[in-house]
Amino acid sequence: MQNDRTLSRDVIATQIPSGDKHPLTAGSKVFIHQVLGGSYTVQTDTGLYRIDGKDADSLGEKVVDQKVEAATLANGAPDPDAVWEQLKKVYDPEIPVNIVDLGLVYSMDVSKLDADQGYKVDVAMTLTAPGCGMGPAIAEDAKTKILLLPGVSMADVRITWEPAWNQSMISEEGKMKLGLI
């Protein structure tokens, strides 16, 4: 893959590390650093951004359908396994292992909202270091991917520092990808 690209159309991208949404205009030069979890981490002359997979065409790439055909439980709630699978599509732009296998996700709960408003997913997660500035961008990516699930109308991804993360929390698969075993 050629990493130098020119955007063919305007896109709304997520600034790294703040997580703020910013427009990138057609004709902007970008350098693709990483493609993981269906999103693109790109460098521009103004900084690092994450472009969602639904906007891959702006980079000259094929758009991958992000529709999730997830199972729901008998009561209509999203299957918790499907939520975990969505979280496995979320990556720190600097580490090629998903946040679940990194051991960053501490809890995930699904609750019913009032009347026919659907379901809410609450996630508590941490980062690899308290000084990591990627928190807002990672949390926003997790929220976006959770909201793709049928029946989910709200998602709250909260960063916590208790307990403190350490390398023993990385899954065996994650350790293999990182060359730790």
C-alpha cells in the first residue's frame, strides 16, 4: 500500500490525541501510518488524525461495510459477546493490539433505557499510562463502534485509573503480537 495520499473529498476526522472532530479538506496531503480496526491513522501537516473506515474512499481505499449483523438476546438486548467483538475492533493508534487484548477494558454493562429507547452500553477502561494522551480518541472510537450494534442507542466509555494497568493484563494473543512471549 502506498502510504502517501491526497484526500479526494472532505472528511470529518478525529484528532489524535484529543478526540475532537475536525474537517480535513479535499486535496489535503496525508500519510497513512496505520490501518487497524477499520480506521486509518493519518498524518497531515497539522497533526495526527483518525479517519473512519466509512470514509476510506476519500483515501482511495475500498469502503468496508460497517453494518453489524449482531445477534440480540431473547429480550431484544444486544448480545454482550457482540459488544466485546466491537471493542476488539478498537486500537490505540500507537499499538497494534486491540484494547480488549491489551487488558484495557475493565467492565462492560448493557442496560435497558426507558420505554422503546433501546439499550445503553457502559464501558470502564483504562490506558497503558496515566500520561497517555490517546484516551479521548480511543474512547470515542469505542463509543462509535458500540453504537453500530442493533438496539444500542447510547454508549458511555469512561476512563478510569483504578486499578492501574500493567503488562500482566495483556492476553496471550496480545503478548504474542507484541513479541512478549
